[in-house]
Amino acid sequence: MPNAADLVAAARQRIREITPQELSAKLSGLTVIDVREPAEFAAGHLPGAINIPRGLLEFKVETAIPDHDRALVLHCQGGGRSALATVALQELGYRNVVNLAGGFAACVAAGLPTER
């Protein structure tokens, strides 16, 4: 039986990932979706990020982001939930979606700006 780590590893085989440094260099023109829970988002998030929790993503993304060609970067705290979410968006027909490797924690460690 696969466990959560196995599912995340399989998801990473099906998606593209970018580093916090790549995100910082490309931030203009990208839409950042934070799939963490609202309390996590409120404690600190990337500037301009949209919070759509992982558990609601498939139900809310079409309303929030109707353009399936829009450049999207998904992240969570460490990159696992957002890897699964990236696969889900690809399955919904989003064509330009990537996962942020290492998630929000990697952004903080890299010194990227955050806000509350």
C-alpha cells in the first residue's frame, strides 16, 4: 500500500518544479496559489499569493482562476501538498502550472519577502 510520501513522490514525477530563486526572478506575470490552511496563510505568506486550501482547490480554482493558460505557481509549507495539488490542476486542464520546491519554508530560508 502506498503512503502519503509515495503519493507525493509519484506526483513529483508528473510535474515541473521551480526553486524559490526561480520564483523570485519570475514573480511578475505569475499567479501564486498558497494551498495551506487559512491559519497557516494568516501567519505569513508570499506577497500577492491567493489562498485556496488544498481541500477546496478543485472546487474553488475555476472561479478564482478561470484562465487555464495562466502561469500558476502552487506552494504549501514544504512542497508535498502543493505537488499533489499541481497534479490535480493538470488533470483539470491547467496547462501552465508548477510546484514550488520546498514550499513556503524554502522561501523563508532563501530570504524571500513575506507578509501577514
